[in-house]
Amino acid sequence: MQGGDALKHFPLRINMEKPKMNIAKNKMGAAIATLLVCAAATVASGAKNKAAGAAEHANLGKQLAEAGKYDEAVVEITKAIDLNPKDVLLYYNRGRVFRAAGKMPESLADFTKGIEMAPKNETGYIERGQTEMAQNQYDAAVADYNKAIEINPNNPIGYDRRGFAFYKLTKYDDAIKDYSASIEKNQTNPVTFSRRADAYVALNQFAPALADLQASLRLKPDDFEVTQRLQYVQAKLAPAPVAPRPIATPAPTPPPGMSATAKIGIGVAVIVVIMIIGIMVARRKRPEY
């Protein structure tokens, strides 16, 4: 009986120890979970700190660029990229600063990197096209603007920039079409109106050019260059002044001629004078007796 009782109680001892093992496992799992949470929090905190540091450098770089301190701006934006290399906007910003500093190869490299990181974002293509325009690479710029418009046909900037490239290529009709498409999508940009006016002037279409320049000045009344171009177009549209008819100057009237009778009288008088002179001379030569 005692042996049987011992066998009966054996499973109970096993069952009593299972909860202890489960408790230990649970404690270990909880500790691991806590460690993972802490690690994740640390990583998140570190990432957050890096992002904040990147934003700080990026903002400082923007301020330096606006002040014309391009080299210092590049240094700050590069620090931001080192802290947050996955932020494509930082490459766009540094590319713009490089372009403003006249460092075109570096600018192209940053925009190309941005396109690789975000191939479905039209900004990279527009900005790279802008840098290509600065190097007179108009065909390459048109190709980039084409891609930008393909990605986002509702962005007026793509049409405006491609219109300017067409203008530089002397494709004035294409330029006018693109400027018109841009204006349809955004009627608040004075530059697009003035650029379309330039294309009209190139085609000697001064009436629509006048309307565009007036629209540009309504949006930006203090634009001196547009004001000058407006005056030029107005002069072209002004009617040509009519030359006054020359006043005929009467020919000088010759003095009245002498009559025939007067002429005969004068002739007789001359003859008489000659005869008198002849008689006087003859008397002087006659010998005295």
C-alpha cells in the first residue's frame, strides 16, 4: 500500500514543479521583452536625436545659403546628410546650394542621387533640368522636364521650365504651348506671363505680348524689367507717325525784263555817246593853223 501511495503521489510532485518552471520561463521572457523594448526605445531615441540634429544642421545651412555663404551652407547640409542619409530633401537642398555657388557637377550629382532615391518624385528631374539649363544643356533639360511632367502632369512648374528650354531652343510655338499649360494650372506666377510675352515678341505677335506683360505687372507691379519690356511692346503697337507734307517753296520771281522800246532807246543813247566821243577825239587830233 505504501508503494502504491508513493506512485500515486509522484505525478502530483511533478505537477507541482511544472508551475515553478513556467514561472521562471515567464520571468525570463519578461526580462527579454523588457530588454527588447529598452533597445528599441534606445534606437528610436537615437534615431530621433539624429533626425533632430540633421534638421538643425539643415536649417542652419538654409540660413547660410540665403546669406550667400554657400561653402558654409554646404558644410552644414553635408552634416545633416551624414546624420540622416535617407532624407532625399537634403540632397535636393545641397544640390541647389551647389548650383547657386556655380558648382554644376556637384549639383548634378546631388540631383541624380535624389532621383535614384526617389525615382517617382518629379522634383529631382525638375531641379536637375534647372542645373542643365544653367550650363546651356537645353536638350538634356527638356528630357528631364519631360520625365517630370510624365510623373506629375498637374505640376505647373514642369511646363514653365520646359517652356523656357523650348524658348532657348528658339522653338517659340512649343514654348507658348507650355507656358499656356502652366498658366492654366497656376495663374499667380508673374514670371510665366512675362516669359510667354517674350515668346510672342520673338514671333512679332505684339498684341498678346502686351496682354501678358500687363498681367505680369498686375501680379508684380514693381518689376522694372517687365515695365521696360511693356514700353517696348507699346512702342511697337503705336501707329507710325505720319510725316508732314513738304510745303512747296515758290521759285524766286525773276526781275521783270525790259521792254523792246526801252532796249532800243538804250541802244540809240549808247550810239550817240559813242559818236560824241569820236567827234571830240577827232578835233583834238586836227592840226592848228
